[in-house]
Amino acid sequence: MQFYINTDVVGAKCVKCGAPGVLVTRIHDAFCKSCFQVYVVHKFRSAIGKSKLIRDGEAVLVAFSGGTNSSAMLHLIKDGLSLRAHKKLRFTPTLLHIDETCLLGSESLEWKVKQNQVKNIMLDSGFPSYWTQLEQSVMIQKDHASGMSNKGESAADYERNGTPLLLHYISGKSGMTDLSLVSSSEDAGKLRDLVRSLGNLTAQENFIQNLRNQMLVQAACQLGFSKVLTAENSTHLAIRILSDIAQGRGSQVSLDTGISDERNGEVMFMRPVRELNAKELAMYNTVFGVESVFIPTLSTMTPLASSIERLTESFVTGLQADFPSTVSNIVRTSGKLGLPDIKKSDKCSFCQSPLDTNAKKNSALGAVLFSQQLSKVAQPVDNFQAKKLHTPLTEETNQSSPGAAHDIAFVNLHELKETMCYGCRLSLHAFDGDLSSLPPSITKTASSSIRERQRRQLSGFLLEQDYSVGDDDSIS
Amino acid sequence: MLPITVEFSGGAELLCGNVKKHDVELPKQDTKWQIRNLLVWIKDHIIQERPELFLVGNTVRPGILVLINDADWELMGELDYEIQEKDRIVFISTLHGG
């Protein structure tokens, strides 16, 4: 239903210079081509400038999927670095593409064409470019202690600390075949099975999102970058804010949608196009002939309510059509939310957000846990399930990554969930696969945080013995 | 007959057999061809599956941009725009996953 018909913009002239308009943005301001460019470039540069996060001459990693948003961002970066721009941007970008075709499980010619297109766009940009594949996440190891602290670590160092992420440097000579050689189709199958075992599409999308982020962090560490630019537009962020809240990730909203995201230790995510909406970026690409590649996702061609994110998207874009300030309202409101204390709190072993699960007993989380416990008691069948889940991870189950097998000992699903934030627990709720199929980076972080917790408990106990004999309350 | 070009991108092409560009001829009709008639015609003749991902009510699904000869359709009167010969009408999905 159309609430108002915007007749006054029909045939409108550019609000800045009076030339015939080509598009309508903001509420109903028409822009001509050149004034639109000024507007977009200004929004992009001011987002970078205002944040004052990028130092002069700093090297940054640009996450490039090939889609509309990242292609527009790449074009803006390229434009900003060219001499034409009267105030040059001062950083040196390197591109990284994470190939996610493995998720859809088709090795068709069409995919090869798309991969080639992405590769060509990256080559044409003239920036150094890397290519990696999402399925590698099932084999890579992350070592927080040593990996995060030493920037610019050599590949050999990484070899000692765990399996490194294979990054394929794209150069003009390499053919299409090189790209598929990076990892085996076996890993692709593993990741597909893992994603399938998460059950519903909401959990799957969530899982992939986190996996992708962790992979970007890993790649940035390996290549020695401390900043990653991602191209979420404001429409995307508004959707993210509402779907985060709907999925029990309310405490992460400001990390997920702010200009910067510092939850991943030394690697900071930045979102320089967050002040532009989906329409503006898509129009930018059309008007200035920026090439982009459509990348299907798991939700492509599914019904409108197939996942929480997709449903939220229909809701937000539907509102936005009739009330053009919807998106900016949502984004600005969330901008006022305070950040959780990243440094002091424990981190989720998957998404690295500060844990939001040390709530009191009479909280909503407490109630959920209590009712879960009750329903477990009522179901004797669960014993069997529990047995299966409690099978410790031994050397045999983890042969694919021999380096860390002994580190992951004795993690069961229950313990694993204890180390996760509420949102990640929910996305693993329907998980029915083998624990060893989870990316080693998760299980490894989880097991070390379990050990850390046990150590803390133990040391508390020892202190108790030493200094306050007789005060038994705090032990339990 | 009214020859025009209809294009789909950003994932909208998946709804019409993965073909981006369609050169079509609209049949003669008594009233002028407007975008609102064209949308119904596209739904019946070009869209092959899931029409609900293209049309919602009598207009395009929110999040799909419409460009008429490279200009935003909001400037052209949206559904009321009268289609001229050789017009180029582009539908761009800005939605995640098309």
C-alpha cells in the first residue's frame, strides 16, 4: 500500500545545480549525475575522515565480495586514491576475496564465469589482491596467543602455530584453474555438511557470517594488516540491527553496526560506506558504470520469510519504500547505544563478542536455561544424544588437523556452548553434527577458554585455602 | 507494437531464467502502456518462477530499483509513466541474495 504518492519529484531538477535529475535520494531530493557523485564521495570520505581511525599511509585490507556494495566501495577507494581527487585518501589498500561458492555446492560453468569476473575486477583495480575460499575454515587453526600479537609474521612461523590460511595471490598470468586448486573439494563438502547440520536458515546465515568474519581476521593477521574495510551499507545495517535484536544478539548491535568493530583483538573492522544506503550504492554503480557481480547466497530464491534476516529485510525495505527515513532512523538510534566493555569481559569462542551470558539467575537467559534443563529431564531419549555429544574429541576424529589434536581434548557441546555468547548458542541450538566437524578455530578457542576458566576456579579455591579458611560460600 | 528493452540485474535476473536483457514488443492495447501495466505483463510473460519475489501488490517488491532510460523512476512518475518506444527499463535488486 502506498501511503503517499510523491508527485512533486516528477521531473524534478537537481537540488544543487538545477540540471535534470537522474535519481531521488534522501527524502525527495533529486540529484543530477555530477552532484550525486559529489554527494556519495563526500559521505564516503567523511566517514573515513571523521572516525580518524586510519593513519597516514597505513596499509588496509579491503574485503571484496564482488557484489554491489564492495564494488562501489572499491570504486570510491580507487577514485579517492587517484590524482583526480583533490584531497587524496592516504592509505594503501589490498583486496581479499573470500570465495563462498562451496556453500551452494555447484561447480558449474556459470560459477567459473562469476569467479573470473570477480578476479578481473580485482586485477583491473591495480591493487594487490588475494583470493581464498570459505571451506578452508574447516581446516585452519587460529592461535590467539602467538598469532594475534606478532604482526607481519612469516608463513613459516604460522606453520608452527597451526595450519595457515592459504591465500592465493592474483596476478595477471594465473589462469582460472589456479583458483580452484587452493583447497580440495573434500573440504567444501565438509563445510556444506556442517552448515546443513545447523538446521534452519537463520542459524546457517549467522554461522556463515561469523565464519567469514573470523576468516577475514585470520587473513589480516597472516598478511600483517590491522584494519579491514567492509562494505555494509546503511540499509544492510538497519536490517542487521533489527535481526540482531531478534536473534538474541542485542548486546552486539553497536559492534555489528558501528563505524568500527574492535572485538577481534588487533584486527579492526571498519565500515566506510555505512552512511550510504542500498539504493545510493546501486545507483552509483549504474550511473558510473561500475561493474559488479551478483553473488547468490543461501537465501537466494527462498520465500520471503525463510530466515529472520530475510524477513527483517522485507520489513525494513517495505517500510523504507513508504517512509524514506526508516533506515537512517534505525541506524542513528543504534548509534546512541553504548559499547560493551571489550577489554575486560570474556569473549565468545566463535564470534569474539564480549560474553553476555553472566546474567543473574532470574534473567531471561536463566529462565531459558532452566526450561532447557527441565525438558532434558523429561526426555529419556536425550541420554543417548548426550552420550553421542559427550564423546571426547580424540586423535582419530581430528586427523585432518594433527597439529592441534591434543589441544582440543574433551570439549563437549554443552561445555562448548558455555564459552559462547547467547546468539552463538542459539545458532548451534539445532546442531546435530559431529563436534569434530566444527572449524578447529572454534573448538580450540573454546577448549582454551574452558581451561582458563577451570584454572581460575582452581586458583580461587587455592586462595580460599590460604587466606580465608572458614568462608565456604564463595567456593561454590 | 511497442518495442522496448527490459533488463534485470542484482539477482532479479534469476527470476527470469537468468537472462539479463530482454528485447520485447508490447502488444497494442486501447489505453496507453504504463509501468503499472508493464509490471503485470512482465509477471505473465518474463518471470518464470516466484513472482512474489518481484511483485508485491501492484508494484515492485520494495528493494528493487526501477530505472527508466537510466533515470530513477520516481522522477518519471513511477507506475503512471507512459512507456515510449525504445524505452530501456531496468530492474535492479538491492536485496541480499537477490
